[in-house]
Amino acid sequence: MENITSFLIYPSQFDLITQKKKLYLHHIMVIALQVLFVLVLIILLILFVFRISRTRKTNHLPENYSELLTEYVKFYRQLDVRGKEMFDKRVEHFLSAVKITGVNAIVEDIDRLLIAAGAIIPVYSITDWQYINLHEVLVYPGSFNMDFDQEGTDRNIAGMVGTGALQNVMILTKWQLRQGFINNNDTHNTAIHEFAHLIDKMDGTMDGVPEIILERKYVSQWKQMMETTIEQMKNYGSDIDMYGATNTVEFFAVISEYFFEQPGLLKANHPMLYEMLERIYKISG
């Protein structure tokens, strides 16, 4: 009987072990399914956030942005298909990075696009450029004075790169912004003028010498060229806007307007200035 009893015990132990193994495997499967479920949720969450982010990014450009840029921005019209695609991406990135706020003015899609175009045109050939010194652009309806008053007779400022409390802020006037792109027959563009100031400021000083993009070996030559031209303007006048004779800071901004608005005319009238600006803005002749 002992042998028979012993024989009956072993199957019960075997079943117990088998049952334990099944329970263990079941527990492992439950954990694995839970981990898989969590991973799926994380992936879905990432895709959802990415989709929202991509949607928000796309919304920085109006649906008819290409038509608007083609109609109003001569620089854009002259680009090939690939060039326009790159310009579009740069505009979209600028609008996603810089806040544009109307101050007693309604900022429309065309205004946002023209501001972005004014920012991209001077640095179009500098593909890794970032305006790290600009966080917001304030849009005024018209000119203002040094106290930022928008009424009165002493308003003669069309744009400004802010300092002090307005550090990292630019002010542009809506009317002059639009005129700079609508009128293709002059050498003026307020947006390009102010962004040239911002480029000049990137090296820490506003002196008309954008050392962050101008090779060091040309710095002294550019300084001498500006001073000589300013002196000639004061003594004999010039087709260059006389506001550029104020100082080297304004000269750089004014001549940059001229360079991008009427490049052929600048090359014909001031070939040495044109050649130096090609070096500064990395544009091949």
C-alpha cells in the first residue's frame, strides 16, 4: 500500500507545478500586454501632439501665401521653383518664431508676409541665419516720434530697432511697410532697412559694419568705403538717399535697401559698393 500511496502523490505534485507554471506565464503575459498597451498609448500621444504641432506650424502661412508673395515681392518673383520653396520655408519659420502685434493697427496676412519677406531677403543666401535678437515686431498704422506718439506733427519715424525696454523688439509702420513692396521704382524699403539694422546689431554693436557676416579681411575696406561715400554725399549729393549720410549705421541700412530694391542701378552707379555688398550678403555675381 505504501508504494501505491506514493505513486498517487507524485501526479498531484506534478499538477501543482504545472499550474504554478501556467499562473506564472499568465502573469508574464498580463505584464507584457500592459507594457504593450502603455507603449501604444505613448506612440498615439506622440503622433497626436506632432499632428497638432504640425497644424499650428502650417497655420502660420495663409492658404494664398504664394500668390501674395508673387504679387507683392519682386525678389520672390525672380526666384525659380526651388528658390521659392526655400523662401517659403524661411518665411514660415520666421513667422513661427517671431510674434507680430498690431498697435492701433490691424495686422493682416499681407502685412505678416511682407514683414517676413523683409527679414528673409537680406539673409536669403545665408541659409543658417537666425534672428536671435528679435522676439516681436510691433506694427503701427503710420509714422511716430521718438516718444512713440502716433499723433501730432513731429512724427517722422517709419521704423525702429528697439533698445532698452524694447530690446529684441522692432517697430514697423503699416503704410511704409506696404509701400516698400508696392513701389518697385524706387530704392526704399522700410522693412529691409530695419532688418539691415538688426543684422548690423547681431555682432553686439550698431556701427554699419556687420562683422557677423562680413569677412574680417574686408572690414577696414568697408569702413573706409562708407566714410568716403558719406563725405562725397555731403559735399556733392548723390542718388543714394541722403539719410544714409547721417552716419555709418544709417548708411549701411540705406545702401542695403538700394542693393535689394535696385541692384542693377546700384551696380551701374556704384560698382565698388555693389561688389562689397555682394560679399556682405553672400550673393554671387
